[in-house]
Amino acid sequence: MGPGNEQYEFLINDLQSSTAKWKVVYFHYPPYISGGYQVEDLRQLCPVLEQYGVDIVFNSHTIVYERSHPLREGKVDFDDGIVYIVAGGAGSMPEWLLPKREWHTAQSLAVPHFVQVVATSDNLEVRAIDEEGRLFDKWHVKKNADGKKLFF
């Protein structure tokens, strides 16, 4: 996955041409997760996602929920990071969660769930809700007119 690859070039062209205020990307395997199904090779995409102002990345594959802290250049960055969310809500595999969270993990839980995204011109809110309708995670970012992010 790199320059010259058809999918890689598609991603760059799509992000370059986007004028959207909120940029959301989805692909299957997670580059960041505490469980054993992380695909570190996909971290090659992170500099591209950062360069073109992606706000949030959704992945699946692992049948758990996990949200990262905002990340940029392989570090937690509350000023301009990207939040990575694994939403494998079709089931739950508690044994796939490691007993210790990774450095990048803000929240994780292995329960059947869905993720609700509410976007307005200045705000993006993500809610993780279990099969009983209980909210178990909520993340919010506000973007100023100059594009500066405020996470809470």
C-alpha cells in the first residue's frame, strides 16, 4: 500500500479533491487497536490521512469497540489528531481485548453495539450505544472557522 498502488492513488485523489469540512474515512482493518488484529502496515496511510485533514477513521474486522485518542505522527495530539474508531458491533469477543490498553486507546469495550454520528457545520459527535440502548462512549470535536479542533 503505497505510491503507485491503485487504491492508494484513489485515496489521495479523493482527499485532494474534497472540500468537505469534515473528512471521514472508512476501511476494513484497523491500524490502531489493543487487540491482536491490528494491521500496523496500514499505518503507512496515516501520514496521507493527516496531510489531507481527515478527522475520523472508522474500521471494523475486530468484533469489539475501540476509540483512540486523537493521533498524529504516531503520538497523541489533542490539537490536530485523527480519532480512529473500531466499530465491530455485530458481535462481541471479549477475549480479543487485551487486559492492558495500548498507549493510543481512549475507550474500549467488547459488546454488541452500533455507532451513531451526528455532524453539523461546526460539530461532530460520535456515540457508541450497546444493544440495550445504553450509551457507553461519547466523543465530540468542534472545529473553528480556521479549522482548529477542540476535542471533548
